[in-house]
Amino acid sequence: MTNDVPGSPDQNRRLTKAERKDQARREREEIQRRLASKRRTRTVGIAVGAVVVAAAIFGATLLSGGGIPTPKELLQRAGQAANDAGCGDVTTTTPFDPPDRDRVHIGGGNVSGPPLSQYPTTPPASGPHADVPLPAGVYDSLTLSELYRSIHSLEHGATVLWYDPAAPANKVAELIDFYDRRLQDAEVGQDRVIVAPYDFPGDSAGILPDGTQMALVAWHRLRTCASVDLAVAYDFTSQYSFPTVADRTYKGEAPEAGAAI
């Protein structure tokens, strides 16, 4: 029997990539609303402390299956997680061509740089960039100008965690829940990490390559994964952001490591 209701979806039809992307975006927005609500409860006074604790536990259970994992827990499972998520090795990327433009500044404000397809990698790991770095944080979206600012952040020792907007919302929520916390709540190095969807229409390199849902970037370093995974992300950011966390050895080569972002 066919569905005769005008405008109703065919339940057996395979969703297009655009529809999956929109569905993931809506799911992610709902999870972010829950996260925002959970963070607001932290400001409630001692008189309602029991309610705050209950809300936090409930939110954590919903979003990450029993609470935010600790850095130690993430590092313990990072190796197996990388295999499960289909991650390649961390690669050393080539400079922008010509090499004397690898660190060149291209202005500030609403800056317009070279097409993304001219950069050696997708996403870029070096190359012409805006005068002003992009601050660390979790972003719902970035403009192209902000992407050029993020490359400057890489030069200063930051890492960028890019994800496909169509990636499973629950996996993205784990990244957001872990990194989008006040520094006084948990020292996990999130003050040197940028988390954002990689979505820049109009350029052939404005989306992640096929088969990639997560790309981890430091200056001249890149690791791509078929699936989003928090343990893999933290394993990367904890040793390629400068300064590092968890007593890890710095493995990057940012020219101005430790400079402000």
C-alpha cells in the first residue's frame, strides 16, 4: 500500500547526504540544548544542590552513557579506539606551495584567502592565514574567515578537531561534552583546542574527503578517521596542543608554540 498523504516521507527511501546532514544537525542542536541546560544548573545555589546533582547525572547518562570519561580512561582505550574508528596514522603534511607562503599573513577581519583546494591537505594544516588567531572553544559553525584564523591558531600550538556535520549526533555530543567545559571544572587542555564542523560550501575542499568523519589537525600534522571518536581525539589533542596535558611529550612543530590564541 502506498503512502497517499501529501508531503509525507517514504519510510523506505534512503536519505540523501544533505538530508542526513540536516538530521544530524537537528539532533546535535537538541543535545547541545541539553548540555546548555546542564551547564546552567551549575549556577544554582546550595539550597538546590541535590537537584543540580541529579540533573547533572541525568544529563551525563543521556549524553555519554554514564558520565564524562576521564583523560586516563580515554588514553587507555585510544589505541583500540583508533582501529575501531578507522583512523590512519598521524602524518606530517607538506608546506603550502610556494613554501615561502606557508606562514604568510593575509589580513584581518573578514579576510579572504586562497581557495581551500590550493592547500596541500583537507583540512589545511598550514599555509596563508589571518592576522588574528581563532580562540579555542566549541563552535556550532565557522565562517571561511574564521577557518583562516584557525590556521593561525595552529601556528601558535593549538589543535583543531574537525567533524563531518553529518556524523552521528551522539558521537559529536561526546566531543562537545568533554571539551566544552570551564577550565576550573576539568583541566583537559581544552583551552588550546578548537572543535567545529568542517562545512564550507562553494569550494571542492570545503567538505571532508569521502570516508572521513573526523580530522585532527596541528601545524604540519594531520590524522583522519572514518568515524568520530573522543578517545582518539583526546589522544591527539593532549600531545599536539602546546602546552600539553596529562604529562605528555609534545609531538608537534608549531613555529610559535604557546603563543596566545
